[in-house]
Amino acid sequence: MLRQSSGKEIMRVLDTKFARDFIRMADDGFLQGWHERNGGNLTYRLTQTQIDSISNRLNPYKEWQPIGTSVPGLAGEYFMVTGSGKYFRNIKEDPEVSTAIIELDDKGENYCIRWGLVDGGKPTSELPAHLMNHEVKKRLTNGQHRVIYHAHTPNIIALTFILPLKDEVFTRELWEMATECPVVFPDGVGVIGWMVPGGRDIAIATSKMMETYNVAIWAHHGMFCSGTTFDETFGLMHTVEKSAEILVKVLSTGRGKLQTITADEFRQLAVGFGVTLPERFLFEKELDPLDPVPYVKADFASRPYDE
């Protein structure tokens, strides 16, 4: 740690708590089996205090690179990001090779690498999606949300092959798998049909979803989560994926459900835990032990962002 003449301490980037938490979360995700090869990405929006604490450790400005989208609400912000083509399994061992800190320009259209990726490279290919989601969540939460996390969660991916790709279906089934799920993600989850990853179109679709949810599911691909802290965001994804694992096991029996948590019981739960559960997820279902997915024929209203 250095100390400027002004008395302000300048820390090594890897000694900061935010960097250590970033690295731990990346490694936790790898150990869960969510990050094969170079799959998945993680970004964190730094606070001004954190930026100041490492200011003398940042590299001089070099060439600005286009983000691939415009995020004026994030102009001048700094982000710690995973690198494109980098393996999560290597982040803990060599973070300066696998991650970076980037700064956005005063229009939110270009970025400059200020630290990391010492062997070359660029930020995650999903940078447009991450930054568009950060912009939405910064606005909606008054700056509280700072973490965006994308992982290839296997049980959620499996469900996108066998369940209707509807918010109502996924939310209700995931809620039913564990009593505390509606408390952890009371707004539900959003589902996006298959799209080419890494581009502006999927970034736009996901950012629209984040207007309503903290969890967006990409069909046949994985999950996006947003939160205030690393713990909260990892815990959110962990909860949703565990619920999906239970549902996969239930469906694998081929028997269907003999009993489950009912709509009225969810309403009681909401009162007990002081959360608000949208009524559109509390539709009535008839259980049929010969039909493991009894609601697939339900006709749900179109979502605003489907239009």
C-alpha cells in the first residue's frame, strides 16, 4: 500500500475488498459447475471511494474502444469485468490476466482498459448486455445495484427445453420448489427465447427484462442476475438454480405433483414475510398426477416487451 503526500492511501488493486470479492464470486461460480471453458461473465460498478483508493495504480489512458451500444447513464463510470475468452477457473490464480478495470467515456459509448488483461485481450463479449443492464438497474435502484452476473446454470438451461418460455410458468414453478423462493425473488423471473449471444439485440431484450426483474433467463443458454452486492447476486442465482434442480428431479420421476404450494398459500407467505407477489403469478392450477406440467396449455397474456 502506498500513501500520497496528501495522506490518502493508494492500495494495490488486488488488495482491495471489491477485487477480492469479485475473484471469490467468480471462483464460487466455477466450483458450482456454471462456467465451463470460457463460459459466463461478471461485471461490477465501482464506487467513487474505490476508484480513488486505486487511482495511482491505474494505467495511463490508451486507445478508446467502442462498447457496441450507448449507455449515457453510465458515462464516466468504472467497472471491473471478466475478459473475453478467459476461463473462470483461472481468475483466482491469475486475476490480472483474466480480468480488467475499464473506464467509460463522457458519452457512455467507448471504454478504455485502465488495469488488467496484462497478456492482452478485451472485456467480455457480453459487455453491451452487461452495461445496458447496469444502466437500467442504476436508474431503477438509485445506484444501489452494482453487480451483473451471467452463468451457464445447467438446470435452468434444461428447463428451457421442456417448459413454455413464459415468465408466469417459470416463476410459478420455481417458487413452488422451495418455500423461501418467493421471498428471495418476489418479482419473479423473466424468460427470453433463444437469441444470438454477444450482440446488441440480446442486450436490448435483457435490459427491457431488467426493468421488471432481477433475474433474466436466456433459453438454452443460462441466466443473468442483478444485485447490490456480490453475496446478494450470487445468492440470488444460487437460489434460482437450486430451485430449478429440484424441479428437474420432480419432473424426472414422471409422476407429476400430488401436492404443492397453492396460490392462497403463497398469499399467506407474502403477508408473513412482508413481500409483494404479483397476482399474475398466482393463477389457479389443477394437479394431475399423470401430467407433470399441467399448465402448458394455459394462455398467458402477452408481456409488454413482447409487443
